Amino acid sequence: MAVWDDVVGQDRVTAQLAAAARDADALVTAEHAASQDRSGEQSQPATDRGGASQMTHAWLFTGPPGSGRSTAARAFAAALQCVSPDRALGGAPGCGFCDGCHTTLVGTHADVEIVRTDLLSIGVKETRDLVRRSSLSPAGGRWQVIVLEDADRLTEGAGNVLLKAVEEPAPRTVWLLCAPSIEDVLPTIRSRCRHLSLRTPPVGAVADVLVRRDGIDPESADRAARATQGHIGRARRLATDERARARRAAVLKLPLRVDDIGGCLKAAQELIDAAGEDAKQVAEEVDTKETEELRAALGAAAGTGGRLPRGTAGVMKELQDKQKRRATRTQRDSLDLALVDLTGFYRDVLALQMGASVPLANDEVRDSVQRIAGTSTPERTLRRIEAVIACRDALDRNVAPLLAVEAMTAALRAG
């Protein structure tokens, strides 16, 4: 299976990346042959690169959530590290089976750094570490690849640190930045990157990859793909996680529960509580392990009363602060997911009201959609969609979550 098979519904982007990977491979082959010539061996470059190269040192992948930005970046990184012997016979890099492809895709390749964050932002310290890494020569002799999956979360200071590395990259270093839109990246950085815009994959293509790659039965795959409107990651989670399906079902009942102020306030509190529960579950799974590992590393082993050595309290406090920031992001991500589902519900309502011949994303709650559609107008539905979007914007601006959600549910009631 080629590395591009998981890049769903992005034929144009895949073609560009495959061409760049071929040029990158030709460049490495030619330089390797030239070094052998200088050492006295008689060999010729395996490939004539003629013409303008499609390869460059910095790429920016943008697209809506679920479009597969990070998947495309990882596939490209794997193609750059491909060592398949078929390349010498004219085969394209990115076979998916060789050691270079496999280790890149599973995240263990020595020359590929995958950077993602479960915090609200990426700071200057972390970015300086990346820049320092990018200046090293690749251990395997091909490319040093830095995949920054959350480039939109760089602080302004971190972006300025990254700018210098993108302006003057090391000879064999490639930066692959991912962000929802081009506006989420500093203009000085995006102007130095080759931009690739991904689209939301077709529902059928997402269902197909769930069946082919994850072994999900076709009916469940189609239902999950349609419910998430082409968001690959959410579709997989919805098809495989019973808890995710239960949370979504609870969210889709909300439009029928905002008939009075009491119902609005109760629904808002339940959304916040559900998001808090998600954050708590992540903490139980990750925080305890992190804390115990750090305590052991600092010497607070069994038999010493569990007390930390002198001078290490600051390190433990730093970890606790990180865990609090991660809990905040987990809660916000969970809330945002619920708001996306709510937007999809009102999209279906509007489709029925306007007589649009499009399939419902939430066909399993068709009765509720028809009820809301029959008791309101398209204008009221649009105002409700705007209220959900306003709530998402408020959360991005760090408005207190309960306050933002209560304002939204009250606006849903008013229409």
C-alpha cells in the first residue's frame, strides 16, 4: 500500500507531493553519486533531474478540520525517506513497505520529528528546540523532516523563532507545517512556504477508507462518514467508540430541550459537565502516569517516603501547570466537537426548510429535525446557526465556557 492511500479525496495535492518526492529523491541520488565520484569511484547519477524542481524546503498544508492535513504531511515525509529498491527501476518514492516509509508512518524514524501539542499553544522554548534539531544533518543521509501539525498554535514569539529557520534552512531540512487556514500562520512564514490547500473529503471516500483500513462494516462506516460530513478522524472515532456515539446522541437532543430558560441553563450545564468529564478521563489516563514517571526520575522512589529531593519542586510544579493547560484544551476541544454536531443538526433543519435535495447528516434523528423545521422558519434557523458559531468564537477568545454556552442556548430558544 503506497503512502498516499490514506490521503483521502486529495488527488491534486497527492500529485504535487508525489512529483516533489520524485525530484527530492533524484536530488539525493545525484548528490550521493557526486560524493562517490569525488572519493574516486566511477558512478553516474541515477536520475536526470532536468527542468524546474518541484521540491522545496518548506510546505504549508491548510484545510478544514478532518481534511487530512497531518496525514498528507506524514505521507510526504515517508516518501522523502523512502529507500525502496524499486526507485532505481523507475518506481516512485513512497512505497509504504520499506524501512524508511514504515518507520516514518509509525513515528520512529530518526530523521522525522512529528510535533503536535495537547496544550493551547506552542511556546518559544519548544520552538527553539525544533530549530536546533532542524540544523542537524540527517542521520540516514536523506532528509531531516520536521512535521509541525499545529502551526496555528505557535505564539507570536515562537513564530518569530521559526521564521529564521525557514528563511535560512539547513541543506537537507524540510519543514512541513499544518494549519486550518493560511491566515493562521504569520505572513512572513507563509510567504516562504509552498502552500497546499486540502478540501473536505467526499463522504463516500471517507466511508471507503474506514472499511478498507479499519475493518468497519460498510453500513456503520457510511453512517459515521455522513454524520461527520467527511471528517476522517471524527468518523473513525464515531464508528469505533460507543462513548462518542452516546455523547453525540445527547447533543442532538439539545434543540428539543430549550423551550424555557430553565431548560436552556440545564442543557448548557450538561454540555460543560460532559466536556469536563472528557478532560478528567484524559487526566486519569495520562496525568497519573506522567507524574509517577517524573517522581521516579527525580528519585522519589519507594522506601524514601515518597518525598521529592530538595530543589525538584519546581520541576513538579511545571508538570502540574502543563497538565492543567492540557485539561483546559481537552475541555474546549470536547465542547467544540459538540458545537460542530449542533451546527450539523441545524444545517439539516435548514435543508428541509429550503427543500434542498441533499442527504441529511443526522438521518438517525430525522423526526427531531422535521419537528424543528416545521415549527420555525429558515431565518430563525440561520440565527441559531449564527449563535452556535458565536459560541465557538467566544470560546476561542477565552470567554468562560459556561457563560458562552448559556448565552448560546438562550439564543437557540429565541431563534
